[in-house]
Amino acid sequence: MEKFLSLPEEKQNKIVDAALTAFGKNGYKKTSVSDIAAEAGISKPMIFHYFGTKKDLYLYLIRLCGDTIMKGINEKFDPGVTDFFDRIKLAGDIKLQVIKKYPAILSFLTSMFFEKDEEVRPDINAFLGDKEIESFRNKVAIDGIDASKFKDGVDPNKVLKMLVWMSEGWFNHFQTLENPNIEASYEELMDCMELLKNAFYK
């Protein structure tokens, strides 16, 4: 990784975009290092030189996507927002802006969520269940909220779980669209969240 990270940022971005696009389109197993190298405009041996193996590259991309999104939220999130659903929407809006800036992230993450190849599935599960990510999610969604807005007996933590599951379903649905419009699809997701807000708030 040191050799890759020593490259000019523009060249790093070109290789990363090529890999995100290839894995996002074809999945882990069907994506070849040759495909990534050709898209990035470099030789196949250079991919191995920079990353070691295809799996190492794939896992690097998972971490990179997670770090990029969390960095975007950290930079723009306003902890002064105390409404639970407003917080979720704010975090979602920030994620949307990150994805619009780096479009290949969405296709990669969508593919990653439903990747079944046993070579990488355990690593994906470990990433999705990472305590640091869970802690970050709770910090954004739960810490400092005005829980008095919820109806009696409604646990905000369980509502958050529902929203996470709903988002996973959204990823699945988005993957099936022929000509996906990220903004229109995101607005639909927010409309569904508004229904939950009306159901769970006093």
C-alpha cells in the first residue's frame, strides 16, 4: 500500500475509480485484475505491485468507501440537530453529496452488500459488523437526541435498526433499476422515513 499511496493523487483516484467501477459492475469473482488495469490505463503487474492481490485491493476499497463517507459526515454533521429523523436525513443528505462526488462508490457498495463469494464474504460481514462503525452510527443518530418526541414505549435504537434494514432494502432495489436516478430514489427513501416518523412520534 505504501507504493500506491506514494503515487500522485490523480493517479490514485484513476486506479480507485477503475476498481470501484469494475467490482461494482461485475462483482468480486467476475472482475479480473486485467479489467481493472485496462480501465486504469496501467499494466496488470502494477496492480499486484501496488496492492498485492485482488482480494487486498477489494478490502482496501471497502475501507476507503467507509472512511470517505464517515469523513464527509464528520466534516458536515451538525450535532446541534436534536430531532432523531432530522439527524438521519442530514446524515443521508451528506452521504448523497459524497456519492455524487464519487459516483463509483454507490455501485461498489451496492454490489458489496450482496456479494456472496466466500473469499470475501467473511471480511464484508466483519466490516458491516465493525464496532467502530456501529459506534459512529449511534453517535450520529442517537447521542444527544430529543427522545421525548417518541411515543411511549418506542425505543429509538430499534427504530435505528429498522432504518438500517430499510436502507439495505433500498440498496437492493436500487441495484435492480435499469436507469437509476439516485436523487429521485433517495427522495423515495426519505418519503418512507417520513411515514415512520409519523408513526413513531407523538
